[in-house]
Amino acid sequence: MGKTKVFISSTFVDLKDTRESLKQYFLDNQMEPILFERGSIAFDPYKNVDSACYNEVEKSTIFVLIIGGRYGSPASDEPKKTRIKKIKKYNSITKKEYLRARENNIPIFTFIDKEVSSDYRFFRRNRDKTHINYPAVDNVNIFYLLDEIYKQTRNNYVKEYEYTSEIIDWLKIQISGLFQNFVEEKKAVFDKNVPNYYVNPFKLFYKRRTIKNLTLKKLSQEVGIDYKSLCNLEKFDLVGTTFDYTKFQSIDKNKLKKLCNCLNCSFQDVISPNSDDFSSKLIEYYHNYKKKRAKKNKYLPNESFTTKVVVFDFDGTLTIPEKNKTTWEMIWDYLGYDENLCSKYHNQYVTEEINHSEWCNLTLEKFKDKNLNINDIKKIAKKIILVNGLQELLVSLDKLNIKLYILSGSIEEIVELSLGKLKSHFREISANNFYFGANGNLEDIIGTEFDFKGKATYLKKIITKEKIAPYEVLFVGNSINDIFAYESGAKTLCVNPILTNPFDEVQWQYSIPKMINAMEIMKFVNTMPNNV
């Protein structure tokens, strides 16, 4: 049986000790590290040296990318003019190794030096300023590589590190997880003739209470499944959940059939995985009623809770749209385009004719044709009017130690310009990014992965990171791209709705059909412990 091959990609001079430590770790754990200095890469004397590295990447099982302060030499197939120091952009050998791993769907684990990451955050805010020296890096191309990495929506494990030991600790966990997934997949294939089904505890509890209003003991008697097994099917710890349906309990087909017959529902009504596995409606029902009957059980949420995080959409939620136009529509209009073109691309994305990246590229092409400039963005931002009472709301939430975020399909640069000093209230602003060149003209649009269905993904990350229960997060939105937030289990509030039904109890738990002042949101912020 062959050993697991791990390709270690990085520049050499600045990361020599780190590479050596990783090499030893993999050797000690019966894996084969691939490093050019170890002699584990076969070089073809008739080809460029770096081509051998790319070939070895393709043969690897795992790809580990370490980004320090050096960008590295140009790849051999780069045009000669890019090898002149005056030419800024080029692909280094390390970057080409990364791209080859991505093209071949090899699991990639990226580790970024903490100081480099800090410089990158500063670079993102000052991209158009060419005179800045970044102390942690030798070449701004490192930042363009990070742009490329962060915009990926899959196979994108990224961690900052300060010490090599941190990289090794994280790799231990991730490689163990890969092995676990492999075993589970093999087991699922082996067991496919007698499958077990994961039962969603929130759905089962909801069906049991609302359809038949049965106690677990009564249900046990009717279906012939022992009481303890049914109790286990409804157990789940919501605090700090990782949103992994495989943490649900499973039962065989015959028992599931008995349950569904008794509850007058189909298999799909109670099994996982489904997009609504962590629906806010189901989780709220579970929280409000489950613990009334079993207050002392450890698997239930805490007896009391307050709102700990509020996540806001931006366009139409924190702003008063100019003539009902979104920020994107304002830009199209400013550039003299027919707004129907903006709507056309939007509809093509919603109907899945194009993906989000293609949507951004089509938009970029049109905006560059009109020479959209950073100064144009500043003019558009000045036209945006924030909702009344926003400052008062943010100050009130700060006093309650509630963490605030913005999760938007708008543009980060415009959001920040519009908020001005108010942006200091937010821990993070997640939106699409415009990148401008030295002349101030738009060069690139990096689309956010956290719009539409991605909003639930972002909220799940916050819930997991903060180690809180989903219902301790309040999401405030207003439109069609916000409707997926409920899939995270967070409480959802619709304000000044457009293109969405605020009375859809699945997508929106609460609504303010006509919000005049942002302070109206405070009614839906739980500030007192809820003892039930």
C-alpha cells in the first residue's frame, strides 16, 4: 500500500525551518513529504526545472501551501518581460504549484504568516496607493495571490499562523477528518443495501407535537420503538453546533417507516440532509417547547438566553434606497446604462444560467468599458441615505455588548464610505470588493461567496465561532437575497420588504413592513433572560 503523499509548497529561504519541521512530522506519521530539497522530485533534464514540481503536485494526495514574506521567482513559462523587476504582476513557481493543485481538485491547506496577513488587510484598504511599503513582504504579488485564494468558494481551508507548531496542530485535525470522511464514505457504500437514515431531531419533535401531540412514551407504544431510542433521536446540543447532520442519530428503514406512518408524513419530512435542516422556525420551536418538558437534560439549550449577535444586510435594510434603487442599480444608472441590463444579469444568476463569478465578470467588463473610477464610487456613496435612528440603534446594541456584523450583497467600499464613522461599530463587513489600480480605475471585482444561499453559510460560521446557539443571533434583511438566512437557525427579521414575502413564517420569523426608525429593531432584540 502506497503512503500518503503530501506536497509542501512555499518559498525556501525564508521558510526553510518550517519546511524541515513539516517534513519530519509527516515522516514520523508514515506519510511521504514531497519537497524539492529532499530529492523527492524527479527532474527531467530536457524540461524546465519547475515543470517537474507541477507534475509532482498532480500525483500528491494533499497539498500544503505556506505563505511567508517572500513571493518567489517567476515560473519558467511566464513571458520574459514579466521577469523584469519593473513589471509588477507575474505568477511565481509557488503560485503555479497552488493553481495546479486546485485544477486537480487536490485537498489544499493554506497557512499564512500572521504578519503577512496583517499587511494584507492593510493592503486591501489601500490598494490604490502605490507608495506604501509593506514590512512583512518583499512583493505585493503575495497579496494578489491571497486575493485569488480568498475568492475560492470550495477547497479553501485557510489559517493564519505564528508558530510552525500551530500548522502541525491544525494539520493533525484536518488529516484526521479526511480519514474519517473516507471511512464514512466507504461504510456508506458497504451499507447501501441496508441503509440507515439520519433523523432531524427538530423536525421529528415538530411533527410529533403539531401533528399528533404525542408524548415520547405514547409514540414509543404506538410504533414499537423503545423509549430511550426515541429520546436519543430528539437530542441535540445547539450551543456551538457545527451544523453537521451526521451528528444526528440514525435509524433503519423499517423503524423510520413506522415513525412516518404514525406521524402521517414522508421520509423526506424528517430525514437529513436537507437545506432546511437548521431552519430558524424549527429551532425556535424546539427551544421554546422541548425544554419545558425536560429542563434538566444536558442536551437542551441553556435555560436563558439573550441576543448576542446581530447581523445586518445593508441595501434597503440600513439604507433608504434612492428611488427604490439598489447600490448596484445606482452604479449602472450613474454610468449611463439601461437598468434592465443590471436586472438581466441578476435574473440570469437567480435562474442559474450564470454563476456568481460569471455575474461579476460580466459586470466588470461593462464597468471597465465606462472607466469606472474610485472617485465615481465616492460620489455614489454620498447619495446613499442611512435609515433614521441608525446611530442610536448601534450605540444601544454596543451598550448591551452585542456583536455587530454586516452581511451584504452590496460593495464593501461603498458600505464603508456610506457608514463613515459608524463602521467602527461593526466587527466585520462582508460584501463584494472593488479593486482599483494606481490610476484609480476599476481593475477587478471579487464577488462575495456569502450572498444569497451563502448568507446562511456565513451565519453558521459566526454561530460556530462564537460558540453560541443559533437563536442567539438575529439577522435583519429585506429582500430576495436574504431569504436563505433562516437555514442557519438564526432568528430572522424582515424590514421594509422588497421581492420577498415578510409573512412567510419559514423564511421570516418577524417583520416590520414599514420601518420608519431603526430603533424599531430593538423590539426584536432579546435583552432579558428568557426563563421558561
